[in-house]
Amino acid sequence: MNDTLKRRDFLGAGAAVLAASALPSRSAQGRARKYSNDFLFGAATAGHQIEGNNTNSDIWFLENIKPTRFGTRSGDACDSYHRYEEDISLLKSFGLDTYRFSVEWSRIEPSPGQFSNAELDYYKRVIEACDKNGVRPVVTFNHFSCPQWFSALGGWTKPRSVDLFARYCDRVARQLASGMHMATTLNEPQLRRIQHWIAGLNSAASRATLDRQREAARTASGSPEYMAFHLADDDAVQANLINAHKQGYAAIKAVAPTLPVGVSLAVVDYQGIGDGSRVNEIREYVDGAWLRAAAETCDFVGVQNYGRDLVGPKGLIPAPASAERNMLTLEYYPAALGNTVRYVFEATRKPVLVSENGIATSDDGQRIRYIDDALAGLRSAMDEGVPVLGYIHWTLLDNFEWSLGYWPKFGLVAVDLKTFARTPKPSAYHLGRRARAWK
Ligand code: FCB
């Protein structure tokens, strides 16, 4: 497996493409679009990646079994569980106005049906800290990690996962929805499809790795049904995840009818190369069912993009050898963002929120260029008529990048993992300046 494949296998990452033909062209529209003052400009995080000691979650468990695919354990992470006020006021100090974060299901419902008022109150304080700083909270109800008990019951492979998720959404919404600006149900639920096609649709090697992990998880948990999101066979989970999104959406809207609720999709900018490219087949395999679900059951669609994939008649084509790369050796291709928001809008006709976009790089100058280039593409798409509600950069803090550990640097702010001192990078102030100049 080359590095690109490895990184995608671990993360998935964003993406999709174009077909701009159905959109009004800039010339057809005849004038530059006015940008709304309501446009959100912010940074994102996810609970398990920054809070630390998320000990009731399945990912914590998977980090600690043998063999494990996790190179490092999350441990204290960025200790944001205790330092959220500092994080939010830092974000504000850059000139950003939106904070996307996730609430951790495993803290809120540590045992089936037992909801912790203390943890719900905790997240209420996070929302209040946003409010105090004039920052708008965009809340993800589930960002990959699930309670360990949920995965021990079979996780998303079981139809009952749908009701369990909807019950959790109902409880969270009752306590917290009134303070939220927007919400998304699930984060990148089609990630497994991206990973499957990249890994050659279940190549023997990827199957064997997965099988070893599952076996280890089943032995260590004592549950023959154990299945976490990242270990699941895609086909076994897709239908349940789609229903979970729909039921979760309904549960939140029943409590908070005016709260905008969506789902955050990983959207790769798939670009067809040559005659007989498999690009449409890949798009349908990865995105098709989700774009249809989003068109039906979403107030907006969250787009998360990290680049493009070139697709020929035989599948993935490597990026040009001369391409600029990031620290994960993936191609530097910020233009993918504009392409993916067009693609998602065209397929769903729903407003789009860029809920993640960013780059792993130890060169902050490259991040600054990336931000400018990605925003230029986004603006062109908006000029063509794509309704974009905001741009939320991944990520506020250098953090726990899942099985890769702490070495990939996606953050606007560096974090000392011993002292937890936060050191903003020039890109943080740059993004803030771009936010102020945008409106
Ligand atoms: C996305 C995930 C996010 C982070 C970034 C780099 O796929 O949603 O948690 O890992 O990639």
C-alpha cells in the first residue's frame, strides 16, 4: 500500500466533484454575489481527538488492545476537557466566530439508558463559553467514537443501533439544543466506503488486517458481536447509519424544530481521467445513497474535503509525480473544495456548510497558502450560485489524529502534550483576517 492509500485507509478524508454544468455560470448570473453577514467562519475539533481520557469509548478500548492499529494512545490528548474556555477564547481572539465540536456519547450515556446529567451540564458549559465569547456552536452529535457498550452490542451493524442513537439524540437535544447554532448528526458516515474502494474493494491484505483487529477486540471485550465503526464491513453498516441519521434528525427536530440539522459527509473530489473512467461508479458507490438521504432529510449538508482522487478505467490513478505534497505525502490540491461544494449542492439542492477542510503540514506557510487557495475556489463556487453557509477549518488544535497518533499537524494552534500550553501559529491569525475581510 502506498502512503496515500495508508492515510486514506486510516482516515478517509474528504471529497467529491463537479459537473458544474447545471449550475448558473458566473456570466449568466451577471454580477458578483453578495456574501451574507451570517456566513460562519470557524474551526473544528472532535471530542475524542482533543478532550483526553475518553475512557468509556470504543476507540479508547481499541487503542489499548493488542494487536492495535493505533500507533499511539490518545491519553490526555490536548486536555481540552478542562481547557475548553481557553480554546474558545483563543479561537475568538483570531477573529473567528464559529466553533464546531462534538459531544461524546460515551460520556453522556456511560451505560445503556443511563444518561449523565453531570456530563450534559458539562457540554452546556462549553456552549455557554461559546456564547460568552460571541462564538456560534456547531455541534456534532457523533464524531466516530461510540460508547464501548454500544460497540460490544455490535455497534452500527445492528438495526437496534438506530433507536439507540435516536434516543441519545433526543436526550442531548433536550438539554443542549437551545444553545446550539447548528447541528450535525454523524461525521463522515460513508468513510468506510471511501476506505473500501481505495483498498481495492476489500483486498486480501486489508481484510486480513481488519480480521485481526476484530478478533482482538472480540477477545478483549468478551463479546463475539463486538464491532466498532472503523472495523465494520461497509455494507453491514450503511443502511443502519442512514436510518440513524434520519431518526436522529427527527429526534432533534422534534425537540428543536428551528435548529438547522444536517450530516457531515466526507466528500472526495473524484476526477475522471480518460475514456471509460470509473468515476461515476465510484461516486455512486461512495456518495450516492448519502446524497439521496441528505436531499431528503437535512436542512443543510456538511462537506468535508481534503483533496481529490484521479479515477481512470481501472480505478485510482496516482497523483502526478511532480505534485506538491503535504506531510502525509498527499497531493496539495485545495481547488477540490470548490469542486465538492458544487457537486453536493447539485446533487442535493441543499445549502452547504464546509464543516471540515484543512491540511496536515509542519510548514505553516503551506497551510496559509492552502487556506487562501481553498477559499478562492469556495468563493468561485459561491459566485456561480452555490449557497454556502460557512467555512469551518480543520482544525483548531494539533491533536490526536486517530490511528496515526499525534504526528500529523492539522492545527492552527500547536499544543505541548506535556504542559498543554497552546501556541497559535501564524495561520490562525491569517484565517481570522480572511474571515474579517470576507463579509
Ligand atoms: C476527517 C475527520 C477528522 C480528522 C480529519 C483530518 O476525516 O473527520 O476527525 O481526522 O479528517
